[in-house]
Amino acid sequence: MANIHSSIPSLKLNDGTSIPMLAYGTGTAWYKSGDESKIDQAVIDGVTMAIRLGYTHLDGAEMYKTELELGTAIKQSSIPREKLYIVTKVNNNVGDIENALKSSLKKLQIDYVDLYLIHSPFWAKSDEELQSAWTSMEAVQKSGLAKSIGVSNFLPKHLSAILKTAKVVPAINQIEFHPYLQHPGLLDFHKMHGIATSAYGPLTAATKAKPGPADDLLATLAKKYAVSEAEVCLRWCIDQDVVAITTSGKEQRLSDYLRTTTFKLTPAEIKELNGVGEKKHFRGFWAKMFEEGDRS
């Protein structure tokens, strides 16, 4: 039986549900470019390990082609369904959201997801298409197939479009978020409308964006708290009420990430990291889809 790590904090969403603020993701390194039906045992092993260590928030997506592996690991874990927080996203089959979700649920071997997201807004050619898709999202929530609904990679203009006709405000917007991509305008928009923020790529400043202006401060903070720079980046998210999604196939690294729950950055440290982060702009994902230099 896995050891459920109860010290991971939760964030209350606008629909009254709560989301664990540290998640294990099955995209990026695990993303499958080939045949979805060809099972990748490494993904199953990675998710199984994460669950055993105490990660209950598991983040997947239709696009990653790893829902079969995620479902297998969930089933093999024997953890009661209600103890897990399972997320998936629709993109390729956004024209038929109900059947896309039913297909995902079949692969995941579960009856509902805790959170269902529209993976990106880039497929839509008009506000009306975004609004129509959101109406379908509201329907799958009403039917019980998804407890909460939200979006990913949306900018204020996309959120504004769906809010014009929405009966349900998106619970969350999952975005690339790290010191070099802080989205101040977008986060202000989220707060104004009660939309939570979750971060993918939260370790970017400590990994692929090096060298950068935050290097010295990250090293100093890591030394102060006796953690890694990656853990400082995760805590930086959590301390700003942002859910952090990360991944690794290495047990020690995943275990270390849980130390994020044992310390907090001070408001002054967060402000300083934000300040040095603003000196560099780096987008690691979906770069071609966003306008050059867009910091929103």
C-alpha cells in the first residue's frame, strides 16, 4: 500500500473542490510521438513510483498518448479512487468533447476525472468555437464525468471569449509558469475572475533556461533551505497559490521534490526572485503558437 503524503497542501477552487498543489505529470519527458497503443512500461513505472511516494495529483492528457499507462498504474496502485486527483485534457478531439472524455476515461480505467481541461485555444478560429467547446465542457461536468473543468494555455483574450457565454467559470488555467515567464497580466485576470493557476514547466529557471539572471539567487536560496534549486522553484509556485506540476523517472528526485512541503520562501525572497526573473523572457513550450515576446 502506498504512503499517501498528507503534507502536500491543497488549493480550494472556485467550484468548492480542492486540488493538491504538487502534481506528477505524464507529459514532457513521457510524451509519446509514436503509436499510442504501444505501452511504455517506463511511464507505468514512473507513475507507480510517484503514487508510492505520496503523489496523489496525477496530470495526463489525450495529446501525451500516455493515458493507457496512467490508467494501468492507477489500477495497479490499489489506492481508493477518491484518494487520487486525476486530470486529463482534450485537444485533438475537441470537436466532440463528450466522446473524447469517455475515450480518455476508458483508457484511464476510471468513471470520472477530477479535472478536465481544454488543452489549448489555438485550434479555434473564432470566439464562437471557444464558446461552443466550453458549453460542451459544462455538459460533461453536469453529467458527472468531470468534477471540475478548466483550460490550459489560455490568454486573457481567450478567457474573455468563453466568459461572455459561460454558465461555469473555469476552475483553473494550466500554463507554463516560472520566474522567466510570470504572466503578471494573466494572473491578475485569473484573480479578478476567481480562476486558479497551475504551472507546467515550473523548474525551467533551474534547468533548460540556464544560464540566467536568477542563477545566483536560486543557488543562495537552495543553500539557505538545504534543498535543490528545483525545489526552490516549486516552492516559489506554491507560495504564490500556484499549483506546480513536475515529473521525473528518478525516485530520489521525486522524493526530494516532496521536501517542498517542509519550507516556505519569505515574501521578500519571492519578490526578489520575481524581480530577477523579469530580466529574462523564456518560453519552453508552445513557443510558435504564442506571439513573439508575449509576456501576458
